[in-house]
Amino acid sequence: MLTDTPGIHHITGIVRDAQSNVDFYAGVLGLRLVKQTVNFNEKFTRHLFYGDETGSPGTVLTFFPYPAEDDGRIGTPQIGTASLTVPPNSVSYWRDRLRTRDVTVEGPFDRFDETVLRFTDPDGTRLELVTGESDVGPWTDGPVPARHAVRGIHGVTLLSARVFVTASVLETLGFELLDQEGDRVRYRAPGDRATVVDLLDRDAEFGREGAGSIHHVAVRVPEKDQLYEWHDLFRERGYDVSRVKDRHFFHSLYVREPGGILLELATESPGLAAGVDSDPPSTSLFLPPWLEEDREMIEGQLRPLDPSPGTGTD
Ligand code: ZN
């Protein structure tokens, strides 16, 4: 039987340069580089995973660096913004930390009952830090003091081409309409982390996929068996849905909902520690068993990457 998703699993974006991505997400935002691997569909493209200590579902941001990628344009239908949770008393710490590192920060703004800082990463990916409670523990071995550390994903803001249809898909997945402020309609999943999806009901120009655009958002599904049920439900509705895929760290499927947003449904297990028996796992390139025989060729094609980030000034 299908059950409501408890919330977001991960968010995946497209960027140009792997090193500046590590320096920003690990060095400035203080997330853990949990895993460096390759795009399982394009083995000569890196795939970087950031999150809490173990990369638990609801904390994970992932990026594909394409060195020759053109700039994307943020617009419909796309995921416009990724938001991360920070403790309520950490807003001025973060505003100062970002400004000290030459990140242009807008805010703080009040939105619903939260405080929001808005900025972009080096590729133009739109990000927010949002105050709130979360069951995610801080990553304590990074450059940010534990009391201010990011506590996982807060949510995403969607720029749908058909807002009412996307809203109905969110409700099918288990999100409930929570509130509205201006043209921002808030949906929330019933879990303890990474639960917020905001829909912006406004006219926006068309987006273009490229560096700085968010490729997809994945929501959590408890069991692999449920993916097949979701697959059948989406196919009955005529949605553009993929088969169930083995992503090594999870099983998943992709669905392009009728509002144009690419969603993934991903299982919570086995998780990012799957197949790794050394710690820290992020200092070397992880390859799943089916790519291990190509390791030398793959490593020879990838640009070198220093997984220990520069942290800017402290
Ligand atoms: Zn994904």
C-alpha cells in the first residue's frame, strides 16, 4: 500500500567546477562532503554528495559538475531555490560568515514564522538559510561551530508551469497545504526534517537547464516495493515516469509531473554508507561494483579534486 512521503530525500543541481563547489558547500556552508563518486549514467562526470555526518536522507545536496556547461536560467518549470535549516539564533552569524567570504546576502527577511537569508553559490544556484527546528544533528568536524551548523534541508521552492496540477501531485505524494503568504503557497510533508515545498504562483520567464540550475528534487519512500506502485500510479495518469533504477545508495524512479518539475522518489536505504568500509569515505573516489573495473580510466579522465576545502578567511 502506498504511504505518504515523510519529506525530501535529496536535491541535485548542475554546476561547472567541482573544486569551487567543494570549497563553497563544505568550506563555506560547512556541510560534510559525504561522497565523491561519478554520475552512474555518465561515468566521466563527477557526482558530489554533501550532507550531515552520514549523508542521511533529508540532509543531502548533490551536484554534477560539467566543466563546459553554459549558464542555466532560473525560470519555469524548475526548482527555483533550495533551502537549508539553521538554528533560530544563528542568522547574524551566517550573514556575517557569508559576507566575510564575499557572498552577497539578501535579508534577513521574515516569511511565515521564519527568518530567511538569500544568496547564491558560485554557479548562481539560488539558496536560502531558513531558521527552524530539525531532528538533524550538526556536522561537528567542519569549519562551522556546531551551535550554528546547518541542520539539513528545509525545503524547496518550485516554479511550476501549472501550479494547480503540481499542487495536486504534491498532495498525492503526501504533502498537505499548510499556509499561503502572498503568491507563495506552502505544502508540508508529515516527517521530522526536510518537509517544506513552496509553490510560487506567479508568472516567470522560462528556465533553461545549465550551471546554477537545480535538476531535480527527490522525496523519500520507505520501501523499494512502493516504487513499483508509484510507477504504476503515475503511468496510469499518463505522466512521464522512468523505470525503477538501482542508484547503489538507494533505489529510485523519476517522474516529470505535468507542471514540468522533475521529481525523484528514492528509498531511505541502504544509504550513502553502502559499500564503504573506510572512514572518511569522501577522500577517495567511490565507484559502485559495476564501474570498479574502469577505475583507472575514470580517474584518468576526471580533473583532480582536493576534498579538503578552502574555508576562506576565519
Ligand atoms: Zn537524485
